[in-house]
Amino acid sequence: MLENEYLMQHYVRDRLGEARAIAAAAAVARHASTAIAPAGDDITYTTGRALDLRKVVALYRANHWSSADKPRELRRALRKADAVIAAWHGDDLVGLGYAISDGALVVYYPHLLVLPEYQGRGVGRAIVDRLRARYAGYHQHVLIADGRAVDFYRKCGFERAGRTEPMWIYAGADH
Ligand SMILES: CC(C)(COP(=O)(O)OP(=O)(O)OC[C@H]1O[C@@H](n2cnc3c(N)ncnc32)[C@H](O)[C@@H]1OP(=O)(O)O)[C@@H](O)C(=O)NCCC(=O)NCCS
């Protein structure tokens, strides 16, 4: 199925919200239940931006992230990102992180997520390490850590940002 057809399906689901939603949920569940958690050596990492949108959406949906409901925007975001790191087990997309940047001083890491059954195996840290290496020497590496991920980011070298408060205007409800 072409990506545009996939997006059209999503549009139909948004408008009518019936059979296709059920089929998509079943596909995600099949994906989640058939993946076999591997040893760390089995994971490979790529930097291309043109990823299979269905795999990306499945990864976001498996983590209950609201961006999964905006596949068109998600595809555009990844294509416009300054750097994308994808983690693969064979053909399965098991992790993803990306960065946006001014190209000189500041890099911001909007999204990092690992398929639940692959979490705790070093994939998240490997993606962060690759992104940090890409922007080595930059003045600021910035992210907003979900409460449950704070200790993970500490282990990756991040610390609370001085006397700051994260602030946003957010269209989602998943935080
Ligand atoms: C947070 C996330 C990206 C971490 O990726 P991961 O592959 O599971 O983490 P890793 O296996 O690379 O862990 C690296 C280290 O952090 C620790 N760690 C991982 N998740 C942790 C957590 N939630 N709390 C505390 N420590 C954590 C690991 O134990 C490991 O420690 P070690 O080096 O002492 O062994 C992943 O759990 C995830 O996708 N979560 C859901 C989405 C999310 O919250 N993303 C971040 C949004 S800000």
C-alpha cells in the first residue's frame, strides 16, 4: 500500500471512525505480539529520514503517543528534522529519535521512543548517544523529559535545566 493510500485510510478513520480503526488496532496488536525481544547486538541504527510511515505510526501507537493520530504531520516532521536515528531489528522499526537544530548552537530533541518489548535493552541510550555525537560541541542540548523518563535521561548525561520550568502549548493529552 502506498503512503498516500495509508494517509487516506487514516483520514477516513478520522471522519468515520469505525471498521478501519478496528483493523488498524488489530494490525498494531499483531505487530506488538509477534516481535521477539533480541540481544543488543541484533539492533542496527540508520539515519535516513524517509521511513515507512506505517512502521513509525505503529511505534508511536504502541507507546500511546498522540502524534500517532497525525500521520501526515508526523511524516512531514521526520522529513524536516535535522537528524533522525532509527533502530531496527531486522525489518522491524523498534526505536526512533530525532533532532531539530539551528545548526550552530542549539539542538532540541522532540521525540525519543522505543517499542515497549525492546525497552531496557540499551536501544534508547544508543539513539541518544548517536544524536549527542552528531551535535557534539553544541552550546545547548535541550529536551522535555516525561516524568517517567527523567532517570533515563540522567543516565544519558542530561540534568535539570537550572531554575527553569518547561512550558508549552500542546494539542495532546498524553502527558
Ligand atoms: C525512555 C526510553 C526511551 C528509554 O529507552 P530504553 O531503550 O528503554 O532505555 P535503555 O535500555 O537504553 O536504558 C539506559 C539506562 O537507563 C535506564 N532506564 C531506562 N528507562 C528508565 C526509566 N524509565 N527510569 C529509570 N531508568 C531507566 C536503564 O536501566 C539503563 O540503565 P543502566 O545503563 O544503568 O543499565 C523508553 O523506555 C521509551 O521509549 N519509553 C516510552 C516513551 C518515552 O517515555 N520516551 C521519552 C519521552 S521524554
